[in-house]
Amino acid sequence: MTLRQLECFASIAQMGSIAAAAENLHISRTSVTDALDTLEKITGTQLCVRSRSTGVELTVAGEDFLTRAEEILAAAERLESPVSDQGVQGALSVGCFSSLAPTVLPAVWAELSQEHPELELTVTSTNRDDMLAGLNSGVFDVILGYNLNVLPGISTATLYDTQMYALLPADHRLAAGPMARIEDLAQEPLLLMDVSPSREDILSYFAHHTVTPQVRFRSPHFELIRSLVARGLGYSLFIQRPAGDQSYEGLPLACLPLDPPTHVERTCVAWSRKRAPSALIRAFVAAAQRHGEGLRPSSHGTA
């Protein structure tokens, strides 16, 4: 078994077909096919199912083998990396969902700046689609977002789990209750967080329960919506929750769990399977995981 064979298999898993894997690695299709055949012969198991119509799909054994293959490739990459007495150096480009950036990045960056003072961090706050496009193209080295673990072609590490909740003015008639019922919220004006995936998550929550919300206002700006809610202009649904339940103006806000509750939202840090994670990426992921549970939103009954 060789590293090149493992690299071919990882590329097949990433690209979804032998032809695309060959193009990605700049080698012949025959070489990729031979590598896959050899691995299946060595392991004595079928690692994937090949189809002209759907490409290549990993078997359960193949998924397990991929995890171990990526670990070996990452270890090999570390051995090839030069050892520096000054620690991790260079630039790291991070894509981050807008409401997560002020919560996750400060703690992680502060730790990294102490341990690796030569590290240069570039941060771009954007939506999930742009983050994924940037990760695939190499614009971003790592990205931070929700439910990235369900997407193909990337490796992820979990930071924490939480759930969507209702944000209301502190003096709202529903704020005194233990939960915010979806039927009651449907009678109120919704201030919609208009950025992917929040927009889709919120609207699908209502659609799943056959309830139509009254959307009064749309904005991609997390803090603007929180301030408008505090002023009594409507309510909103959020996943991320700051440490203090106050708007920028210092006005109080109420956070209530939803009835019925939503599915669990997983906050993840992710990197591309196209390339073995560098020392910079591994340092960032490790720091994010160390802070993960401490960064979880304050308990609002559903987190």
C-alpha cells in the first residue's frame, strides 16, 4: 500500500468519479483505477460502488477506510513540513458565518496569537454558499458555520450543538411564557435574518409545521435585527445567542425556546479534503475545539 494509492482514493471520494479524480491529480484514469483496484485487493473488501450514471459512491467500509487514509496522508504531510523553532508561521484565510464570527473567532485568535505570534489571520464573514465555494477554490483554508458536517467533500470538527430560539422584546406579551409557540409567533411580524442558511432554516421551520409567518423585514445583519426586535418592531428566530440579552442600544431582549422545538444545529470548523491539512489549519482546528463547549450559546432551554 502506497501514499499515492491513498491519495488516489481520497481524490475519488472528494471528486465523486475516477475521471474527475484523475483530472484533479493530473494523472491518467488508468492509474487511478489501478490504485483503487489494488487497495480493494489489499484490504479484501469493496471500498466503493462504481456506476457510469452516478459515478463512484463509497461503501460503509470505504467511508471508514477514507477516514484512516486521510489521517495517514495528513501525518505524511506533517513529516514533509519543515520544522521551525518559531512554531507555526504564515497566513491563514478563514471564512465564517456572520453571526458566528464575533462569538468564535476572538477566543480562538487570541489563543493562537499567544502560541504562534507569527501567524497572520484573515477573516471574511459571509454566507454558507460563498464559504463552500471559497473553500473549494482555495480562497479559504478553513470555514466556520452550521451543519457543515452533512456536506460532501469536506472534513469537519464539531465545536458545539445548539438549537434555534425565538428573540422577542423583553416586554412582549409572549416573553413571559416558558416557550414561544409557533402558532402565536405566526400572528406577529417576523424580522427575518436574510442570509443562507438562516433564511432557509427559519422558513423551512414554519413550512414544516404548515404555518405561514408574516415577514415584515429582511436583513443579513444580525445586530440590526436584534436592535429592531428590542424596539418592539417584531420578533426573530436565531441560532446564535450572544452572552448578554441586550441590543446595541442596551435595551433588554427575551430569548425563548420554540414549541415545537427545531432540530439540533451543529457548529463546525471545516477544511477541504482536496488537500491534507497544513500545520496552520491543524493549529486553528485544535484551538477552536478547545474553546468549543465554552463558546456554546447560553442555555435558553433548547441548547
